Amino acid sequence: MAEGTDDRALPATEELALAREALAAGDLTHAADHVAGALARAPTLPEVHETLARLAAASGSGGLDLFPLHHHTFVGAVVARAHLLAAAGRPAEGLDLLVAAAAHAPRTDWAGVPWVTSPELVEQLGPDRVARVLMQVCAAAPDPVPRPDRAALAPYLTLARNAITVHPEHALLLGTASALARRAGEVPLAVRWASRGVRAAPSKMGEVWLGYALRSAGRTREGLAALRRAVDHDPEDLAVYADIAGTLADHGRLDEALSWIEQALVRNPSFDCAVHTAHRLRFQRDGDVRHLVALADYIRDNPDDSHEHSDLAECCRGRPWLGQLTPPTTSLTVRPAPLPLTGPESTPPPSTEAARRLRQVAHLAWPHPPAAYDTAVALATLDLTDLLGLLAHPPQTPDNALGRVLSSQDPALWVRCVQVWTCLGLLHHRTDEPWATSTRRQVLVELAQAAEVTEAALFALMTAAWVDPSVRPDVARLVTQRLAAATGDQRAPLPVTVSLAHLALATPDLDPECAALARMLAGVPAQPGRGPLRGLLARLLRPFRPRLPSPPA
């Protein structure tokens, strides 16, 4: 479906005027195009619907042939066809198209028209079909829908009320209506409808809808009881176990939450909802990044999960290097970075294209390290000269909100941003080369020795370890050595050491003793069961080789 809310489109009044002109001239095809444009801009304007009716009458066939469906049909044409189907006595098909439009542009009130909210529509559809429509609407809407966007749900909520008036004991209808009411912010109504549905016909889904409604109402204990009854109805539905575990964890009952998710994993160790929830809760319990790395591995190896999950991004959000870069350290300036490979005086500035691409991808935050790696693929075709040029001669900030804020408040943060994303771009350089002897590894390891780009280079190496398990031992060793060198360097500013400690804690397969040191430096509480740091500093602070470490055997 093509976008129907382009700000460059004509206003609805102009589209309507052009439609009327084309209709008067007998040019029905162009009239249909302009009516579709007017509907996309003002889907509830009565004058638009009047013109659509005139167009349908003029066509002699109800107008459906003027709005055919294709793979990329304009959303206004889809909505026009929906209204014509309803006028032709096929409202169920029309509702399906309106729901499709809602999935495409959920903030627009596509269904706010009389035929959708008419009580007579319920008699034409029947309760099962109404329930199906409500399920489709819920599937396309967040839970809950943001307050400014809820007006688009109002027609469907009216449809649900009308249907329940006629079919007050239809359990499926009551449950789906409850789910819609919950998304629309009508939580007390959602509880009432779900409760009636469970009384009419107890079922797993009925208890799930009731549990969700009660949970939204702040009645957590009752909500959990309903979800446990859902498990009694169907012990094999492991998604409910994950919901119970998530609810318990949200209310500080982490041990109980882990118990529920472990029960689910016993039944099916590979069930996606249980795996995602388990790794999230384990990380919540002890803060060990290995749980998130295991989740990233699972996501990479199982790209066809049953639905979208956000557990990894939620765990990484706002955390140093896992989801965002740390603020500049006191050693960072806006001067070009001295590069160990060539030096800034012999490194030419980047090309205009390289600077353009960098500005497009560079940001202060990312969902998680694999997502940052994927985003940096936009820099994959830049040659090494351009990439080093970006480091030695950082381009100007982008002409957008982020760039304006950084230019006026913290130019050094933009330089840091350039360094981070350029080093991520280096990860995509000559990926056909074996890691141990690759150019990308050699350059990043060299850059990790340069004070002003140490953290950016190490972050790229850390990211490589997230996306490629085979390089983890090598990267963990490199990060350990660099942290040890910074810890033993009395000239290193404290912010640098703390930032490197956070980088180390985000590195897969880090040695437990190094992780303990990193926790101490970063001020992160020690993990349960970890022993004292006896001999740790002495072992880690052995002389650090300043040049390129040898690749592993």
C-alpha cells in the first residue's frame, strides 16, 4: 500500500475540486484519482463521500472498477473501494480494507463514517465477523494506543458496543471488545467486558483478556490469578507463562518470574517468547552481559520468530556502549585524531559522499550492538582512505535537529559520534578477509592504541564479537589488554578508564577476573558469587604491548 499522508499532496479541497471537474467532463479515471487523494487527506469529510457516490453512480457499475487493488495501491484508493463495497452490500469486505488502511496509517480516522457506526451493520455482519474485525484492529494497534491517536479507534469501539448490545453473552465478541477497549484507554470497560466474557464461557483466551484488563487497571493480583487460570485451561500455551513472568518481574517478584519462565523452557527450550523473556530476566537479575549475548545469538539463529520482540533493545537502552555512547572524556577535543597508521597530516579529507553517508547513520544511541552493526553497513562500500579521512577530518554536523543541538552545545560529542560510526564502518571493510589477518582487525587494533579513538575502536571490536562468535576470544583478549594498560597508566583520566570499564562489561566472553575489575572501576555492584580481587590487579597490569597483538593460533 502506498503512503497516503504525503505533505506534498494537494489539500483535500483542491483534490475535491479537481475530481468534480473531471467528473463533469466525463473523465472518470482522473476523477477517481482525485477522490482517492481527497479521501487520503480528509477521510471523514462529507463532501468527499458525496462526490464518491456521484462517481459510483456515473460509472454504471458501482465504481469498484475505478479502484482496483494492486500490490502497491494508494491508501486513498483502498479506502474508496472499502466505502463502495459497503454501498454494494459487502460491508465485511469493506471493513477488512479499512482495517488494512489503519495498519498502514494508524493515526488517521479511516472508519469514522456513518455506515461503520450504524447499529444495522451488526445485523449484517454477525458477532463472529465483528469479533474478527476487532481482532484485526487490535493486531495493528499498540497496547495501549497513545492518547492523541485514540480517536481513530472510536468507530470500532462504537461497533463493539453495538454488537454487544445485540449479542450480550457472546464470549469471543466480549473478549475481543475488551482488548480493543484496553488499547483505547477504556480500562474499566475492558474489565467489565472481559469479566462478562469469562462468565459466559470460561476459556483460556477469555482469562487472558481478563488478566490483561485487570493488569492494566492496576489490579495485578487478580490479573495474575486470571493468567494462571489460563494456564490451567492450556498448560502448553507457553506465551502465557512468559506474560506471567513479565508481570511478576515488573512488580519486583523476580524469583517467581524466573520460576515461571524456567517451567516454560522445560516444556520447550526453543520457544521464542520464553527464550527472550528468560534472557531478559536473567540479565535483570545479575547484570551479566552474557545473557544478552546469548539472546543476540538466538535472534541471529532464529530469524523467523512468531512475532516481534523488544527484550534485547529494552535491556540495552540507555546503558553505556550497549545502547548509547558515553559522553566525551576530558581528553577528547575537536582536533583531528592522530592516526597511528598514517597521521592526520598525510590522511586526505573524506570524499563528499563519505561525509554524506556518515551524517545519515551517525547517532548517539542504537537499539543494541548488532543493530548498530547492521546500520553501519551503509558505510560498507567506502574505501579505507575515506574511512580514515573521516577520523582525521570529522565532517561538519548534519543539518538536522541532532546536528543543531550538538553544534550549539557539545561539538566534541559529534566528533565522538563520528569516531564510533566510522569504526563500525571499518567492520564492514573487506569482510571476505579472514578475521585474524584481516585489514579491518589490523586497523581497529592499531586505532585502539590512539588515545582519542581508543573507545570507538574498542566498541567496534566489541560489536564484532557480538555478531561473530568465532572472534570472541580474540576480542576479549584485546579489550582486557587495553583496559589493563589504561588502568596502569597514571596519566589516563578517570573518565577514560570508567568508559573503558563499561566497554569491557559489554564485551562477550570477558575473563571473569577482568569483568570483576571492570565492575569495580565502573562502580557496578559485584555479581553474586564472585570472589575477591586477590592478585587481580597484579595479573592484569603486566606490561602491555603497545603494538599490534598477534592473531590467535
